[in-house]
Amino acid sequence: MADAHEVLSRLDSEGIEHLWVIFHDYSGRSCTKTVPKDKFADIFKNGVVFARADLDFNLEDHMAPGSMFTADTGDFLAVPDPNSYAVIPYRERTALMYAFMRDDDGAPWEACPRTQLERMVEVYATEGLSVRAAFESEFILFEPTDDGEYRPAATDGMFTVAGLDRHYSLCKLIIESLHGMSVSVEQLGKEYGPGQYEATTHYDEPTKAADDFCTFKEVVRALARDAGWVASFMPKPYVDMPGSGLHVHLSVWDAEGRRELSMGEGEEDPLSPLGRNFLGGLLAHAAALTAIGAPLVNSYKRLLPGTWAPAHICWGVGNRAALVRIPSMSRRRHMEFRSADCACNPFIFLTALMAAGLDGIRSQIEPPPPVDYDVGSISTREEAEARAIEFLPRSLPEALQALEADEVVARALGSIVLSEFLKVKRSELAAYNLHVHPWERKMYLEAI
């Protein structure tokens, strides 16, 4: 564990002159100010000042109606976490640190997603448990066109050598840059869609795992931008292209992180009794979790039956159509939650996942039997009911309603994060509902 003194020494020895202090708002956007060298020591004592109202802006950069934080509600302090320090190798003499949001007096603040995640880690510790997580992200490389649209950077096939080799200089630079920032990439390859790539970061404790995901996104976007491309993590950019998702790999360990507790030991047991209960909690709270992990109107154009993205609340061993997958019965036994996308705030999402799993453990929730067929082929509610399977929320409004009604997840997030997240997302939904889309003119303008 690093401390402020150690980081100040590294800033000096590594010749850093600019430090980006970054926090993540309720939409998951990374927000920052750069701090010059002569102010480095001050930020560990006093933080970097931001308006509380910054947290209630949506992705249109408009304040959500009914926001708790308005122009008259003052400031919060972004206090950097020494454990998150990393030099940015592609920006001269520049480093970054992720921050806790603190109250004016420097005390922990309930509105901070990073703080709420740390509190959930502490709750697990009191139970003699801990969680390890890793993020598997998909993105698409696009080239902007003159008409304001985008075309994929290439059309190579899934996992082909040509698909990797075509942008190998960029892929290599991404991996090397992340390695220099203490982010270990397990693998990076060409995915199914045109211009689509996928990478997985290494298992770690929850806050570090979320930090690594944020760093991965920033590095990919920055290096692609420098190379003349647009790297998009949008869930469903075009109707005729595959979507991009975010799979979260999870396992439960003892408090010291030395012994895994959630996986079964026998050849016929994918999960231990504790692991089954953790999984039961994930499934019991799946609707609310989907609201946080898939927080855009656009997210639900990806979560459809028959698309390789999950649309049903179920689990299976090796089953890529299920919401929760146990990849295999070998050493790769762990839980993979598959309904999220990269639009989420990973600190909020991991807090919710851990809360759901802990509720499963405490309440001894038993999951249903695993599915051993392509559940993605079930497209109607009648078919689903016949097999005793529920659909995930089919739209953002439905998901947000489920989140608002879920007492376990709401309690873990805290009243501020929950209420303001709902306001921000519903403000984006209202903007979408009022917008007249090109499809509507194509369909109706001359026909009516």
C-alpha cells in the first residue's frame, strides 16, 4: 500500500510535471484537472476542488432535472488515492491518480462511488470474505466519415491473424502502455464485429480492478485518437453490427485473498455451497444490476435474444447465452456476469454486484438449475415461462424501476448515489424520447 510521501518521491524521481487527478461521475465519465508540479504536495492535504453539481450532469452535459446538487450546493474535494498512481507513458512528464470524493472537511462522503465500493469491501472483510474481479471489455475502431457517420476500421474476421496484424502497432502500444501503468492485460484479440477488439485485465481486488478498467478505456481511446481512429465502447453503434459488452469475472475468497471459496472442488460441482449462494444473489437481483451495468437507452438494443448477449436470467457452465457463465469445470472455474457494457461506472457496478452476492450468501439463496441449451433462442415470454426463465429488463425504464425497488442494492449504493444516478439516467431517457430520429422521418414524413 502506497502513501502520499511515497508518491511525492516518485513524482520527483520520475520527473513528473503535470498530474491528472481523476474522479468518475455517475455516468462513468472520467473527469479531471491537471495539477502543476509546485502544487503536488497540496493536493494530498486539500484535494482538488470540483463543484458538487458536476455529478448531476448527464452525457449531454446538461444538469438532470430535480438534481440534489445545484449551483448553490458548494464543492467536494477530489483527494487522490496513492495506490492508483501511474505515469502516462504517451503524455510527456504526466501522471494520473484516481480520487476519492471527500466532503469539504475532508471526511468520507456518501456521494462518492469509490468510497461506497471500499465500504462494501469492508463489509465483506467483517464476514471473513473478499472478492476478486476482472473486466473483459469490447470496443470498435472506427474511422470518421465526411457525412458525420463512422465506418469500421477494417472488416477482418473474428480472431483472425489478419485482424490483429492490421492494427498490431496500436494493439502492441496499448498493451505496453498499460503494462507501464501497472495494468496487466491477460489477452487482446480481434472480436466478432468489423473493427471490433476485446481484452481482459488481470484479476485483482475490487477497487484496483475498477481502476484498471478505467485506465484501459482511457489508454485505448487516447492511443486510437492519436492514430487517427475513434475507439468506441458504445453498446450498439449500428443495428447491423454486433454490440460491445463488458463481462465481469468474479470469485469469492477468504479475507486475506489466499484461498478461493466460491468454486466447487469436485468434477461435478461447478460451485461450492457459498458460491451457489453468491450466484443465487446475482440472479435474484439481476434486474437491478442490469440497470447499473447497462445504463443507456442504447444498451437494450444489444441485450436481445439470439445475439450472443444475455437476455434471460439464468446461468450455465460454458454457456455463452446465459447471464452468468462458469467458463469451464477446469481451473477456469469462476463466475462471469455478462449483461453489462462499458457505459457503466465500474465502482457503482461492482458495489452492486458484491451487495447482490452477499445477500445471496447471507440469505442462502439457491440458484435454479443451470441451463444446458441455447437460451438465446427463447424470444417470447410464453416460451420463457414454460421453461421457468425470466427475461432481463427489456428497456432502460424497466431496468431503472427494478433498481429503484431493490432494497439490497439501494442500501449498498447509499441514498445519494442511487437517487442522483436515477435522475441522471432518466434525464437522458427523457431527451431520447423527445428527439425526432432520422428513422422516423424516413418512415413517416412522406407516408403520412
